[in-house]
Amino acid sequence: MAYAPSTSELGARAAVQVDKILKGTKPADLPVEQVTKYEMVLNVKTAKALGLTFPPPLALQANRVIE
């Protein structure tokens, strides 16, 4: 199980920052941004190999479930 920042959002935010720099904004003038979207990924195959199970409500809340 992993609960981490959304990699797609990280890439999108990085692209926006690069675009601003290429348009002439100094990197020092850009604000520091924090991640606002997190995602939960459950790996059922690894959990079974370790003898673990995920409660159904947790599996329903996950953004991705790896079978």
C-alpha cells in the first residue's frame, strides 16, 4: 500500500513551472508549491504473498488497485 503525491499532478505542475521559465520568469521569482492531491495505491498480489488482506472499505477508497 502506498499513499503518495499524484505523479500526474507533479508532472503537470512541473510543466507549468518550465513554461513560465521559458517565457522569461526568473526561477527565483516562482513561488514554492506544495502538492495538493494524493493517491492511494494497493498492491493485492504482494499483500497476498505476505499473508495480508485489505478491508473492503479501504479497497473502495483506493485510487488504483494492482491485482
